[in-house]
Amino acid sequence: MRRHEFQPGRLIAGIVLLVAGVLFAVDARGGLEIPWWVLVPMIGAGLSLAALAGWAAYIVRRGHRREEAGEGVTSGPGRGY
């Protein structure tokens, strides 16, 4: 099996949705009374955090790929930005 890149955004999204599903199932069985206004913001915040983590991981991977390709940031004047 080939190794794949670590994707923290997908990990966070999976954990948040798994927790929300378990809480929903516990509520459906009558174990807890969890109002909808707790689960909906939890899912929204978790998916937002997952998007932020995925974006940050993308930026880091892009930097590593540039370094491996020899396109590192040059020092001195004329860097182009």
C-alpha cells in the first residue's frame, strides 16, 4: 500500500461528524436531551476548523514541493513581490 499525505482537515471533519453522530444516536435512544442548537453550531465550527487545517496543510505542502523542485525563495532585491 502506498503512503499518502496526511490530511488533517479530513481527520478533524471526520472526528467532528463522528461525535455529532454519536450524540445524535444517544439522543435518539433517550440517553440525553441534546437540543439542536448545540449540534448545529458544533458541526459548523468543526467543519470551519477542518477547512482551516486543510488550508494550512496545503500551504505547507506547497512550500515543501517548491523547495524540492528547487524553487526556493531567493534573498535580496528583485524577489518579485
